[in-house]
Amino acid sequence: MKHHITKQGDRLLVRIDDVSGQEPALLLRIRQCRQSAWSCPSGECMKIGSIDEHVDGGGIELTLTPRPGVQLDVSGIDECLGYMLREVDSR
């Protein structure tokens, strides 16, 4: 799985490709990460206020909006996603 993150204002746009049928597991993992700082190495997911999800043809597009008063860091989210993708891919 590959991913790409683009900053757009205060939001982050994330594209994950080559998901190959693992969409439900990956989306669940991302949702869980928002609820617990222990879910990934950077804890950046805890700053996500909302996630808009779109699944299409083997890929996932996410729009991440921060919680009020915080900003999302591209490198922190990149670290979280890398960790989650490796974890889901190894199952």
C-alpha cells in the first residue's frame, strides 16, 4: 500500500492506493487511532476532529480535519499512516 498526503488549509487530504480489499480493516484502524494515543507512534491521530472517507477502485481518499485549536502535522500523520498500513498489510 502506498499513500500520499497533501495539506489544504487546515485539513489534510490523504490518498491510499493498492488497498486490495483491506478497506474495512484500514478504515477501522484509522478510526481507532483517533481514540487512543497508543495506537500509533506519533499520537498525531488524536488531533483529528473529523474524517471524511471515500473508497474507490482499490483506493481510499480521506479528508482529515483537526480538532478545534490544534493543527495536523503532515509528518506526524505520515508516521501514523505508515505504521497502520504496515500493521494492516501484515495481517
